[in-house]
Amino acid sequence: MRTFRIILGACVDLVLFGVFVPWAAVRAGRMLDTAYPLSLNINRHISDIAGIAAIASGAAWLLWAWFLLVRDGHGYLTELFRMEISPVTDRLVTSGPFSVHRHPVCVGYLLALAGFGMVMGSPGVVAVCVPLLLYLVYVYLRLFEEPALRKRFGQDYEAYSGRVPMFFPSRRNRVPVAFRNLHADRIRFTVTVAGVAFSVLLICFQLSVLKGTQAQITTYIDHTGAHIWAMQKGVDDFVATSVVPRESVGAIEKLKGVQRAAGIYAIYTLLEINKVKSRVYVIGYDTRTGDGGPWKLGKTLPHVKDAHSLGHDEVLLDENLARRHGLQPGDRVSFFGHSFTVAGFTLETTSIGSQYAFLPRETVSRLLPGGRFAFTHVLVWSNGNISDQELIRHIGEKTGLSALTRDALAANMREFLGMFMLPLLTAGVVMGFLVGSITIGITLYTAVLERFREYGTMKALGATGWFLYGIVLKQSLISLGIGTAMGLVLGVLANQFINQWVPGMTARLDGSITVQTLLAGLVMAVLSTALPMWRLSRLDPMEAFRS
Amino acid sequence: MTPVIEAVDVSRSFGESGTEVVAVNHVSLSIGAGELLMLMGPSGSGKTTLLAMLGCILRPSSGHIRVQGKEVSTLSSKELARLRAETIGFVFQGFNLLSALTAWENVALVGDFLARHPQNMHSRSVEILENMGLGHRIYHLPEALSAGEKQRVAFARALVNRPRIILADEPTANLDSENRDRVVSLLRQSVKERDVSIIIATHDERILQAADRVIRIEDGQMTDDRKHGP
């Protein structure tokens, strides 16, 4: 049994600390590096050498501590949230690295992780992920591991913790009043953390959905690669009906600065199969050039290799749309009164409230009334010889059409989306923010009221107002730190769930949203202390004399 | 010799004019180094208010308080807090230990107010608690301590910053006779060994024998001030 527990513990350690934590740190670091590119101008060789030195010394420190735990403490490391997975130590180890600080395994591990970040050249890992992990480890150790050690080793551990610092030697390693208070009020603490986690999840979820939806609504515009979009005069988005005479394409192609132009059909229609209805945006594109066609294919019939290989009576359907209607490649589906064979699925073609279907342009021109004489949009590729603005002016003058750059059209679409979605999502974010702030504010306030006499005693004994505020702020930051971390993890899971299991909806959680959520958490922490601090500012030290 | 604490014609009233209550009325006293003074008087006589003014917790409505010759009325709240932490130790009737902290942490906490070295504070707190016969209770929470033990921890807390004065408000009120004698003996011992001045506000006549001097207060006024042999 003991051997089994040792092996189990080693496996948990390996998966959790050998794989999951570094993977999560690197992924988060990379997201931050992408969202906030930072060039430190540090010679790559120097950062590599420093990183390798940090990895080596961190690993050596960790292994030495581990060796002592096994040899002198007769136990192993894997004890998580008071669950003893592997056999725990039966003797307190205070020698070697344990005489320098109380948690050399954690310090060694984080040092090695920071070294890993240096070798990778990721400021996000070194400057954000490792300090954040250090903070989470600190909170975990204070709330779970140290109370367990105190219980197991009693006075020996108390004496040891009074003598040896937790991580870093410090003159200001104070009596941890904030942690002790939280530990004493575990139920309140749990409620606070759960409230914060929920509100952070709400904020993170809303922002991710907004970002995902913005990316969805412009997905076709972004992926065609066309620099300029020409449409019927007066049209400035991709939703309104547009009719463009066929000869406009030829006229545009002749303009100076144009590399090529392609007419497409983009028409909303309704697909109904077995009483399941979907709004579909049908795109008719030129299968010879592939311009305006799909850019990423999923499962297809064997002969369909890319956008060029679509037959006259075939259609490529968005994967989510096909899944919704239970369609497979080879099935038949009807558009504009004509039956098509589903040739395969397209990926990244789900937009807000609708999905894309791709048909050959010539087939669409035959089916649509007036289709032989007009397209709906013209995609224009510039050769870079003249500016986009100049080209837009030329298109307007020559054809009388409205023309917009890709970015301008995408911005118009985002604005269009924002008109009805943004107020809803903003309300969600504000609600999350308020729920978090009020939850922590109320729990902190009641915690302060319950210990009002104790705060009065501290003030009478010589604590300054800032000392007392510090206790409240620390309690708030600890609750916020854990709640925010939990909320973000839940946010990532919600993100994965939506993208995997909710057809037609996309959430995009990236570095900027993570930072925005963290900032929201920090602001919540500070705001929530306002009421308790106000109460403390009016605290009369005479409170200590009241019995 | 400069008195450790001096109150000159101090008064303190509460409430607004019309409903004003005068808790301390024109009291003057001073206490020298190594003196144990008891403020005797019935409940509501103004002992605690006077003690709070002497301990720089409450500002007098009129009059002056000097601690080690220094006028405190001009000091800011922050300066007063530092003065209290450095110079004055407090013992309260209800012990006032922080419930989430162990005995040694309760004692060492006051070192944090002065940013004293944590390791030194730990060893010093342990030493004082051991001297008080609480070696086996150092790492216990207050809830696990008896009333007498709590009061001894509170007394250790009052001593840990090596104060010049200890102010105790009814320190024996919640104790049985054995613990009362023990606390009184500790107070006397501190006066003798550490040259600390102690002011005890009490209405417990049974501990009078420990005092060097007894001041009686009634209705906020000093009615008697006489030497008393311990």
C-alpha cells in the first residue's frame, strides 16, 4: 500500500508540477507576450545562460530539499489541500535548505520555472506568471500546508516558523494577522472566494464572448484577403443588400493599382431540414480562382481537396451548421430551390446568429433572378502601387460604387454588432464587477465589525491606522487572488466548453482579457476595502476598554 | 527627577452641552519610576477614563498630560500610536487577546507596530511567556487558555516592548483568588526587576497590599492620595 501511494504521489507530482503547471504558465506567458509584446534588448546568450543557471540551481535546491524530506523526514511531498496522497513526513526537517527558508521545494521549483521562461525568452512567464504563482503558492501554504504542519509537529513547527522565514529573509516578516483571521473565519473566506470566482468568471466570460463574437462577425471579411470591398452605393456593411453590375468587375480590374478583382454573391437565406431552421449566409465564389471561397476545410468528400475542387452541384457547409442539422458529406441539401450534394465542411465560418455555406458562383448566378447580370460584392486586391484611399476614390469615380478597406468594413461590422450586443455584455461585465465588489465588501465589513474590539485593542496598543488598513487590504487581496485565479480557470473551461460544444458561438480568451480581468479583480479588491476602511478610520481605541 | 507620567489639572467630559457628563474633573497626579500606583474607586467613578488619558488613548478636554516630560497634546495620532507602542504597556479587564493568534503571536504582534525584528520578537515573546510559567501554552490559541493564563499572556504582551509604564484596567476582575495573587505578584516583580511604573485602575480592595501608593477617585474627582506600603 505504501509503495502504491508513493508511486501514485510521484505520478500526481509529475502530471501536476512536471506537466500541467509549466504548460499553463508557458501558455499564459505566451498569451501575454502576444498581447503585450515587450522587447527588453537583453543579449540572448546572457538570458540563456541566466535561465540555465536558474534551472540548474532551482532544480538542485528542490532535489536537495526533496532528498532530505525522504531521508530525514521519512515522507514525500504530495499532500494537496490536506489530502495525503503519498506518505507524509513524520519528522520535521530543519537542516540544509530548510534552515534557509521553510519552503525550499517551492522556491527551487519557481526558480527553475523562471529560468525556463528566460530560456524561452518569455517576459510574460518571468515577470507575470512566476510572481503570480509565487503569490498563489504563498496563499496556499499559509492556508493549507502550514496549518497542517503546525497540527502535525505542534510546538516544534511553531518554533521553527518563528525562527526561519517562509521564503525570503526579511526584517518585516510580521505576525500574519490577515491570514490568521481568514483561517479562523473559513466559512466566510470560502463564501468570499466563491463570490469573487463567480464574478471573475462572469467578467471573463462576457469579455471572451464579446471578443469571440467580434472575430466571428468579421471572419469572412478577415479571411478573404481582399484589400478593398466594393458594394452598391450607400452600403457600408456586409449585412445590407447590395447589387453590383457584372461589368463593374472588369472596370475595376482596369484601374491603376488593382492587382485583381472578383465578384461574389453573399446572400442570406433560410435552411430548413426536419423543422430545424438556420440562417445561412450563402457565398457564391469563383471556384477557378478560389477568391472569396473557404479558407479552411474540415471533413470532405475524397475529391474535394480545396476551394477549387468544388463541383457545380456541390456545397461546402460550415461544420457547426452541418452538425446542427445532422448532415454528413454526401448528403443532399436544398438552396434556392436546387438540390446540392454536401461536399464537405468548412471551419472558422460560424458567425453570430448564422453560418456560412459556399456554392460555385456560376451555379448561384443561374439560380438567382438577375444573377447573370450582377454580383452582390466585388473583392479587390491592390498591387500596392497606390494607397488604398486613392484606389477607393478611383473605384467610386469609375463605377459609382461604394468602396471600403477591409479594416473599415470590419470596423463597421463590429460597430453594427456593438449596437445590440455591447450594452448587454457591458451590463454583464458591470454586474460581475458589482457582485464581486459587494461580496468582498460585505464579508470584509462584517469581518471587521466582528473583530472590532480586536482592532480597537491593536490601535490602543500602538498600531497605526495604516497597519489596520493593511490587514483588511491583505485579507481582501488574498480572497481576490484565490477567487480571481479560480474564476480565470473556470473562464478557460467555459471558453473551451463554448468553442467545443455550443455551435454558432465563439469565445476568445486571450492575454488582454486575462490582464483586464486581473485588473478588474485588483480594482475590486481595493474598492471592497473602502467601507471597512472607512469604519476603521472612525475606530476609537477606547473600544479596547469596553467589556 | 522627571515623573514618568504627569497629569496636570486634566478634565474629560462626554456628550454635548446640556447633556454633558464630566467623567474626570480637574485631576492632577504624577508617578515616578518603579512606582506601583492604584486608582481606586467604584464603577463609573472615572478610573478608566483617567487611565485612558494617561495612556494617551483619550485626549483630555482640558489640562495637560506629560509622558517622560513630553507634552502629548501636540502630538499627532501617528506619534501618539508610536509613543504608546514604545513606552506604554496595557493590560485590559477582558484580556483582549486576538482570538486568531496563538499566545506568542499575541505577544509578538506589538513588536510589529514598531517594525521590530521578527526573529528577535519570537525569541523574546517565548522567553517572557516561559518566565510567566506559560512555556507549555506558547503555541495555543486564546480559546484553549484559562482566564488566568489569558491574563498572563496579556501581561506578557504589555511587557514585550520593554515599556516604561504599564497601565492595567481592572486586571484581576475576571480572575479567581489564586490567579489574582499570581498576577499581583507578577506586577510587583516587574516593578522590582524592570523598574517599570504601573498604574492599576481597580475597585478590588484585596490587591491593595501590593500598591506603593493609592489614589481614590469618586465622581471624577480625586478624593485621596496616600503612600501605601506593599
